[in-house]
Amino acid sequence: MANGNISETVQGQRFFLVGIGGSGMMPLATILAGRGAIVEGSDRGLDQGRVPAKFDSLIARGIRLHPQDGSGIVSAEQTVVASAAVEDTVADIVAATRLGCARMSRAELLSALFNASELPIGIAGTSGKSTVTGMIGWILHAAGRDPTVMNGAVMKNFAAPDAPFASALVGANRKEGGDAFVSEVDESDGSIARYVPRIAVLNNVSLDHKGLDELRRLFADFAGKAEVVVANVGDAETAALVAGMANVVTVAVEAEADLRAENLVPEPFAIAFELVARLPSPFGAGEVRLRVRLAVPGRHNVANALAAIAAVVAAGIPLEQAAEAIGGFTGLRRRFDFVGDAGGVAVIDDFGHNPDKIAATLDTLHAFPGRLRILFQPHGYGPLKVMRRELVESLTQRLRPDDVLVLPDPVYHGGTVTREVTSADIVADLTAAGRDARHVADRAEAAALLVAEARPGDRIVVMGARDDTLSLLAAEMLESLRAKG
């Protein structure tokens, strides 16, 4: 599948995606269907009645959905695609084995599509991947390049009433300069090793799912395959990783780099800065200074914007055009997503789930007055064990005396899991450090506690990953605030 014209390769082929509602599977299903494949799938969330609007949007794209009971696997002609998290005992996998269906992992199929494209642009890093992917996709779209974009989050620029879950774009035209396939690539399961980018973006390297030694190896191997590497050297680990590499374009916020940001002017839900391109470099000759205003907040998003601009310039977009276009990027759902306000209390829905992501969100919020009432649902017991020390250190540094952090139990969707480190352990560590942290096992009770204690001027922040219903929870908290008066 990795050779030839991919759109012709998948045209008319039958794919069955197990876990089709997942953040990685749903955009892949969209791309396959958009390229003429016959796509079907199942999902435990569908069977449980969770987030029905998401599954309705798949059906609207001509994708047929089935219960996850094996009934949708009916022919050996179906290629069955599943993530590594799907066990062989799941009924769909049992049926696929019985019928002799071809099997692919999500990463195998996505990387085949990616590697076969004329201009594969891969975005890696522990944090910021989805945002940089969305920014690159938006700039290329605004420039008329009609990219294919594979994202793990809904891109607000492309969401519409008839397409509310726009986590993918399907490019239709092959423009001068190549058929761009923009995709975030995942290090958490090691599948980053499958991708061969022409342009590689490396945002940062920090703990989440794996130890630093393994992360360094994975990211270095990924960058080593690319013709151009865009590296955020404001991150010490990334700077060390790309030191001595050829064909590296460096970016940094308020530090020396080929493309840097100076004179930042933060706003509650936006930020402006001066873009400085140090030349000679791939950008031309001399030094260029441009004023940029982003419609998303935070210093971390300035770093994301620099990486996106550098990547699209490497893809042939003029620097001035890229800098102007990125001002139209409206963000991603669940990335510092303002849900609304009631009674003087703002509610924000955020994907923060590891030390760096949480730190970026808290730093952005603390640039302006107001207490924080934070509900953080950890995204699993395994990640909590890996990042315990760094997470506690980051939160200890950033939680102010009048902030409150409430942790319900981690996300758990079934299966066998070792519960060596729990939310209660994190709370105990933070309490010992003098921070106001509380363990409320039930998420609904945790939310009710924060709503009850909120007062005008507060910001309620819902944080976490791997659970689509967190956005629904944030919306419910806003409604509870309105009812509270």
C-alpha cells in the first residue's frame, strides 16, 4: 500500500476500523472514505451510547457502523484495522481471525498513506503536536495548497454544523509543490518509527508515556529521515537532540534561532509577537521582522506558531504569506477552549494531561488575575506512574495559594491495569507540599464541588485526555453555574 497513487490504491477497498470513534481512528476513517474506500467500523463508545453526535457524523460521511460484537466482520476482503490497545479477545478481532481478514494496525495504515504522499510533513513532540498540525494545515489551506491533514483534535477552522468533528481534511488537488499530507505522529506506542517525513517538526521532548532515553532515540531517528527538520531549540532536550544535524531550521521564543519571537504581548485569549527571521537561511537573505497576532493564547502557542510557519516555508509558502495566514487560525477544540461564562465564572476545556501541557495552560491563565478551580482527570494509571515526580513538581511550582485542584480517579475503559500510582497518591504529594489538592474519586462529584465553591472572577478549568465526555462535563458545569445564578 505504500507505493503508487494512494487515492487509487484505497479506492473501492474495504476497511473495518475497530475503535472507529477514537481520536486517532476517526480522522483516519474520514481520510479513507474521502479517498473512495468503503469504510465500516465499531466502537465500544457507540455500544455504550457515549457522545452519539460523533458517531452520527461518521454515518453522515457514508461510513457504516456496527456493534462491537463481530457482526460487522463478514468477508475476508475486509482489511481490519485496530490500535494496539485493542485486545485479540475483542469479538471483532476474533471474527477477523476466523475469516482470515488482512490485519493492519492504525499506525501501519496511516504511515503507509503518509509515506506514499508527495510531501509528507510529520509533527512530533510530547506536547503541541495537534496544534502545530492544525496550524500547518490551516496555512496550506489558506494558500490554496489543499492539504490532507490528519489530526488528533477537532480543528475549529474546518468545523461546521454538518461537520462538527473536523479532525481531518482530505486534499483533492495535486498542486505545484507536492501533495501535502500533514500528520501528527505518535511516540507513545513507538509507531513514530514507521514514518518517513520530508519535513519533520520536533516541538519538544518530555515525559508522558515513555522514559527520556527511549524518547530521545525515537525522535532522533524520526528527524534523521527528513530533508528538513524544524526544531524548537527553546526546549533544551530538542536543542541537544538536533545539535550537529544537517538541514535543521531552528525556532525559539525569545532566544537565538533562525526564526524567533520577540516582544510578546499576551491577551486573555490571544497573543501578539514580533516574528524575526535570521538570515541567510531557507527564508532568504537579510533579516525580516513581521508583526503577528494569534487568535489563541499563551507563550507555548507562539512556539507552536513558529514551528508551523517554518514548516510551511520549507514547503514553499512565502514567509510573509504564512505569517499573515496564521492569524486566522482559530484553534482546536479542547485546547484552551473557552466554553462560556456564567455569574462571572469562566469555564475552559483543555487537553492538558502531562507536566508540560498542564504547565503551559496554568502559565497562560496566571498571566491574568483570578483564582483557578481545576478538575484534572489523569489519562491512565500507567502514565500517572511514569510522570508522577515531574507532574507533582510542575503543579507544586504553579498552583497558587488560592487555587484548588481536584483529581477524580484516572480514565479507565476496562481491561487489566496495574494501579500502582493513583490520583490519591498525587493529591497526597501535593498536600505535603502545601498545595490545595483534593481527591474526589467520582468525577461528577468533583465537578459539583468546584461549581459550588466558584465565585465571580474564578476560572474553572477541565483538564484531561482519552475521554471524549470531558467536553460534555465542561458544558454541564457551565449550565450548573447558570442555574446557580
